[in-house]
Amino acid sequence: MSLYDKTERLYTLIHKINRKLRNPKFDSADQNGLPPITKVQWWILKTVWERKQCTAGYLAKMIGVRPSTMSQMLDRLENAGFIARFTDAADARVRIICLTDKGQNIFHHSESKFVEKLAGPLGHLTPEEQQFLILLMEKLAKHFPQQNND
């Protein structure tokens, strides 16, 4: 198989897996009474959770959207009670974003459901194959051009 054929096959498989991951049946449908969140909302909550607090500008860069788009996304998350925004003590022009308790709950619940659902397909691989797949994916990811959201 030529490099072109291998590349095309890999692209097709990545696309197929991505579509399956984005399928609503695979998504965070089982929320135990919690409202469903989108993958982008989950990434925003994850980023804020990892950093404890951050700015809208930082989130816009990380997610790869315009600041005005991020502002709209944050409005929805704030209206749902998942985030809180407050003025930075050092610079009144800057708004700091942090997760509320409700935001932490939805983030952790969605994350555990996603991991649980992904464990099914991964369970068809041996532990050695799982580790090798992770190693190969990490190696491949390192060789893509850097993006703002890396």
C-alpha cells in the first residue's frame, strides 16, 4: 500500500470515528436530569476547570472562534448557571470566568459518560493494543502544525 493510500485510509478512519463520536446517540444524552451540553460547551467547561479561571479571550483562542462568538457561548453557559463572570481586580476591563458548582457537576458527569461510552469500543482491544494506539495517536498528534488551541 502506498503512502497516499495509507494516508487516505487513515483520514477515512479518523473521519468515521469522529462522526461516531459526534453522533447524538454517543453524546451526553443520559444526564440524570441535567441539561444536555454540546461538545464545544464541554470543551469550554473543561478548559475553565483545568485552569480554575480564565478570560473569554483565552477561551476564544483555545476553541478557535472569534471573541464575539465566544461571548455568545459564554452568555448561554452563564444563563444555564454553569459559569460565573466577574471583573478582574487588577484590570476592570477584564472579565474572569470560573465554573459554578452546577458547571462542575455537568462537566464531570458528561466527562464520565463520555469515557464510559468510549470504553465500549476500546474494550475490543487488548490492553497492549490500547496502550499502543494511545502511543501512536500521541506521536501522530505531535507532528501536526501547532494551532492556538493546542
